[in-house]
Amino acid sequence: MIDLDALSRAAACLEPLPTSVTRLAALVVDGPPELADIVEIVQYDQAMTAVLLRSANSSWSASRAEITSVKDAVVRLGAGPVLSLALGVNVRARLDHAVPEYGLGEGDLWRHSVAASLAAELLAKRATLRPPAETPTAALLHDIGKLVMSRFVDPIDLRAITAAREAGATRIAAEIEVLGVDHAELGGLIAQSWDLPESLVVGITHHHAPERVDEPIAYGVHLADVIAKAAGAGPDDNAELETFAHAMGELGLTADAYDEVTGLVSDRLAEVTERYT
């Protein structure tokens, strides 16, 4: 079994997020936030402002007039997407690294994370039970635990996980069988160490087993993860079909909506990832 105390310490020792991001997350979760409060947080962060304006003026946003102020950009995009963009600016460098223990090359985890965030945003517009505004942010961070876990997986454990998966086990089941912990649980610990709101911790921790908490954010992140992979951004982890079907039913999503969102993620992913460059 892997050393859980060492994993917890590694999660706690990660470079903290800027205070501005955690403040913004708290505002969105406690929302609806005041426009002036969001603008106050964003406008003095150059990188965040640049990404925000780029997104507000993208072809996807379909703005008829050029947007040149943070205030107008926030109005155009909405609080949830603004939080996702702000967090993306601060975690991209970490998610860009290769994670060979999970079959992910350089940039693969980042691309999958952005695809999941995009899927969560699109799903919310089609769900009968709409997940909370912070769901795309939880989707962006849902696999953050893989970064820390990969540092502690030795070749013997890795082979054991691979063997379990080849025998038909899901990634999560194989991790728990071999290591005693899974990357989703570790991701929740990281979110806690970053002082992110509890709803984000829940969405990250339970994205592979949302029925355990029966929360819309967990169902939304689960579906976003599956859609990102279906759109070609991330390896197949032998997802549980029963869990997927249950999540679809809980959020009131149809098969047509699933197919539509998958196609949109595939079409728009390149444009969305370019906003951060």
C-alpha cells in the first residue's frame, strides 16, 4: 500500500493558489456574486485580464462589439466561466507536465482538463437539473491528484495497476486495489490544501463515484470527464456504464444532448486552449 501520510503531505506542500483565485472561488460558490466584487479581483491581475478579454472576444462568445474592459468581459462570460479561466491561468503550468504513469504525455493532462471544463460548461446549458456555476472549475481540476500520485507510484505498483485494468477493472478500482487510495480522493485533498470551497472538493473527490454524495456538481464533473475522453482528449479509463447512465438521468440529459456536447467539445477545444497562450 502507498504511504497515505506522504501523499497528504505532498498535497499540502504544493505551491498555493493566489489569494485572488481563492477569493473569487468563494464569491462564485456563495453567489450570485456582485459584478463589482469580481471586477475588483480580476482587474489587477494582468495574466487573468488578458485571458478574460481574449475569451470574451472569441468567436465562441459571439460578441457583436469588441470588449475592452474587465467589467464588460465578466458580464459577457458570467461568473462561472470567469472562475474557470482564472484558475486555468494559475494551474496550466502544473497540468502541462507529462504524467507517464497514466499514459499522458506533455500537455495531455492539460488538454483533457480543459476539454472537461468546456464539457461541463456546455452540459449545464442542456441539463434539466443544472449543476452549480463552479462545476466547470471542478472539472478543470478533477485529475489534479494524478500529478502527486504519479510521484509515489513505483514500477511494481504501476504494473499491478495495469494488470488489473487489463483484467477489466476501472482505473479507480485498480488504484484502490493496489494503492489503497485513488487519484480523485487525492485531488480532493489538494483542493482542500488550496482552501477552495467545499463544493469544489466534493466535485473533484467524487467525480468517478458521484452517487456516493448525490450532488449535481459530482454528476456534472463525472459526465464532463467522460465526454472529454469521448471527444478524443484523454485515454479511456474503463468508465462504469451504470454510473454514467445514472449521472445522465440525475441531470436530465438525453443521448442527443450528450452527442451534441461531445461534438462541440471536439470542435472547440483547440480554440479554447489557445486562449491561455
